[in-house]
Amino acid sequence: MKKLLIANRGEIAIRISRTARTMGIATVGIYTADDASSLHLQHMDEAHLLPLGGVAGYLDIPAIVAVAVQSGCDAVHPGYGLLSERAAFSQACLDHGIAFVGPSPKTLAMLGDKAEARTLAKQAGVAIIQGSAPLEDADAAHAAFDALRGQPMMLKAVNGGGGRGMRVVHDAGDIDAAFDQCRSEALTAFGDGTLYAERFLTSVRHIEVQIVGDGVSVTHLWERDCSIQRRNQKVIEVAPAPALPSDVRDALLTAAIRIGRATGYRGLGTVEFLVDSAAHDGAGVYFIETNPRIQVEHTITEEITGLDLVELQIRIAAGEPLAAL
């Protein structure tokens, strides 16, 4: 790998550039007219203006791939957010002979739909929270609530994150309003208003496992506890997870690797779980979703392992097997 296009902006673009330069890889940045003075451009060997303005510019797959081709890049790193989880972007890069620093299009497609990801987890022998298939309308949400027999329900966007498109429902009379609010929020934020339902667990920890794979082998880089949240958004993360029984930790790590193997995972990813506060002997560990990209909080894992996770991503995308890393 000689030249890398960084399909992002801000902090993560700077972070990726720093590692690439250390590895002797030239970097190409992109920007929109309104980002012409953005700091990340000062960290690139060259930079190219995108035709569209605002966020739309950074979501313009044909334009970004064209920049990569014209500037002679042999790889593209999507960072996080924006196009990082788009199977279409990964496929477009591969179609032009450019390595995508991330999972394959097939893996991204499997994990991008949270309802489908739940099915995959179940098939891999990993426990999931009682829930529903995608909900066609509010009537389907009422049916899902009835199936929980009085337990609270969480409505969630099939394609989403960051706490958006989520509402807890404790009473059947609140379902219609919650459904409309979730669907509207998800449609605005992610371009997809599809929702599904899960049983809402009231006494749990939110723990995520960092995994890395080369498309054949998968391993873990331990866990992070992200239970301290505000409005379903992570505020503080701690690694390793404190006061976590060894049997529960083993169950988490094993489940995360099973998910990775089931998807033929290549690159860096985070598998998220809810853990019942009374969990023991591996029971009470429930899969939520997989984020098939580098996370904002990747630096926490770097602190406890001493590894450069961006370097691992780049080396895997360049074809190195996990055993060589």
C-alpha cells in the first residue's frame, strides 16, 4: 500500500493520517467548499475538493471514488460515520481495484440491518433479547408489546446508532406516539424509518468487545464498559470492564468471536452486548449489534493493549494475515 485516500474529515481523518505517515504511506484528503479551512487538510499530503457542499459531499460515493482513482490511491479508509458502514461504498472501491480498509460488502450488508444481525447472532449460538422482526406499522408494534406480556419495550431503528430512533414504551397507550417519533427521527438521521422492538432490560451493563479479523481468523482485543450513558449515548468508557466476573467476561469474548467468524469478519469491529447485572455462568449476556468500523473510543483499547488499531486496519487491508500482526 503506497497511497491512501481518507474518506472523512476532522479528528478521525487526522488520526488515520498520523498512522499512515508513520507507515510511509502517502495520504490524500477530501473536503467540501465549506470545509476549505478545516484542520484535517493540513495533515494530508494532498487534498481534493468535492463537488457537493456540506455532509452531502462526504456521502457522494462516485465523486470520492473518482478522486481515489485520479490521485492514484490503492486504498481508501472511511474512518467512522459518513460512509464507513455502507456496503455500496466498499463495493465501489473494490470495483475500481482499490482496497477498502474495512469489512467486505457482504459483511457490511449483513451487519447494517440490526434485525438481520439479530438473526445471524441467534444462528451463531449467541443469545439475543426477546424482540420482533421489522415492524410494518404501529399495529405491529402493539402486537410486539402484547407478546412481552406487560414488560417494557424498546423501539429501535433497524439502521441507526448514537441513541437516535429509540424510545422506551412502558404503556400500550404510548405506542402510537413513540412509533411515529422513532420512525421520523430514524428517517431524518439515517434515511430509513424501519423499526423493530426488543424487551427493555432495566438492570444491565452495556459492554462492547473489540474484535479484529482477516476474513478467516478472528480474535478479540478485550472489552470496554460503556454503561455510563445519557439519552442512550455513551459518555464514559472504562477498559477493562471493572468488577466483571471472569465467567461473564469469557462468555462475552467467546460470543463476540462467534459473531466475527459467522460474518467472515475482516478488519476492526465492535460487538456490543447488554449484560444482566445478575449474570453468571455465561447466562444473561445478550447481543445488541456490531459496529463494522473503527469506533470513536478505539483509543481506550489502544491504551490497555499498546496496539495501534489504525495500523492493524491498514495492514489487514493490505493483505496481511492476523497471525503476522
